[in-house]
Amino acid sequence: MITAFVFIQTDSKKIPEVAEQISAIPGISEVYSVTGDWDLIAIARVREHEELADVVADRLSKVDGVIETTTHIAFRAYSRHDLDAAFSLGLS
């Protein structure tokens, strides 16, 4: 599974609408509104790099109100949640 973080600048008057449209795109698992230089961060999870190009370049970047995007592809996940799930025996 390929995970990518897409930083998105939007028309500030359309942030909620843009976030909703992006969250409906197949391959986008989450969308967050954030502080700082970017308005939204979307998490894309796809099986192949070609799918990532379809999700980000062909769909997300064409949503009305999206001004700019920057995409960061993850190499590894180190979260405690992921590690616990990987080693869980299913015992309560």
C-alpha cells in the first residue's frame, strides 16, 4: 500500500466544500483542515503509483477551489497504532 500526504491550498471561502469533494475521491482516506501555510491535508492510500497519479493529478488537483498541491509519499510508518496492530494476538 502506498500512502501519500497531499498538502492543499484552497480558495479560503470554499475550504469546507473543497474538503468534502476531496474526501469523496476514491483513494482518499482522510482530509484534515489544518493551521499554517496549507489549508487542507489529504491522505491518499493506493496500491500502485499509477493510481496515485490518477487520484492527485487527475482528480484532486481539478476540484474547484484547489489552488496548489504538494505531495509527499511515505516510506515507512512508525506510529504506535500501526505497530500494535501488526503484533496483536487479538487478546483483550
